[in-house]
Amino acid sequence: MNPPKVFLNVLLVFMLSSSFISYDDQDKKKIVADKAVSEITYSMVHPLHEWTGTSKDINGIIIYHEEESRIESVAISVLLSTFDSKNSNRDSHALEVLDAIKYPTVKFSSNNIQKNGDDITITGNLVFHNVTKPVTITAKQTKDKKKLWVTGSFNVDITEYQIEQPSLMGFKAEKEIGMNFKIAFPITDK
């Protein structure tokens, strides 16, 4: 494991064990995301083409209330360098536009999670390009005997995070990035 990944894992554990998330109930567990099957995908649109990039290297952790089958808190962190659009030139340019050497990660931590059946509404803070903004994400929570799945999507206006829209041949890409996620957390069925 290289040093940035170690740091991210330590940061996630610290975030979830710090004062903003407290738990002492035996029905609550910390569960780390299963990187083998989890992914986050972004999509961008330019007048000349559209593309997506996917990361399967997601550092995520939840506080899960087993008795109520409910996520109480979540923290996610992804290195920008782990997104792959299947075009190394485009990926290199994206890292340059995003100042990835200076701001290598995108992070999200929840403030509140509301559950209504399988639907969950997650409010929290997204840190992107060293700018923190509140976001609300609508997702689905489903489970099988081995995993709790959280899937959903939301949009990010990159200009709100002080990122200039990338351009090609004099045309700028749209300022909104579509984000889709499918994250699995290992659980045991009661």
C-alpha cells in the first residue's frame, strides 16, 4: 500500500471515530467498502464528444445500525488519479485541470441520512479542489445475504469548486459532471 492510500484510510477512520460521529450501541457497526465490487463513475459532455471515467479504488466507511437496517453515517474518499476514462491523454489533462498534485482527493462526509424504505437521502459536505460545499444525494439502499449496496447519482457544477471548464478546439465542456456510484459494504444477514 503506498503512503497516500495509507493516509486516506487513516483519515477515514479518524473522521468516523471523531466527535461528529458517535456511537455506543451494540447494534451499530463500522463497515469498510468492498473495493472489489464498488465503483464511482463521472461523465462529462463536450460539444464534440461525451466520456466517462471510473474509479474502483474507493475508500469508504459507514456506521450501520443492523437492527434498523439503516446507515447512520458515511465517509468516502477517492484519489482523482484512480479515475480511468480509457484515454490516458484525457486523464492526464483532467488531472492537470483539477490541480490533482495540489488537491489529489475528492471527499464526502455525511451530516444526516434519512431512510424511507429503500430510498435514502444523504446530506453532507463534498470537498473537491479544496472547496467544501454542502450537497444532497438521493440513493437506494438494498441488501443481499453478504452485502449492503448503496447506489445513486448526483451532479457537480465544477465552476462552484473553482475549476475552469476544460476546452477542446475552442469549445468548453459543460460545467456539470454527472456522478454515479455503486458501493458495496460487507454485512451478515440476521
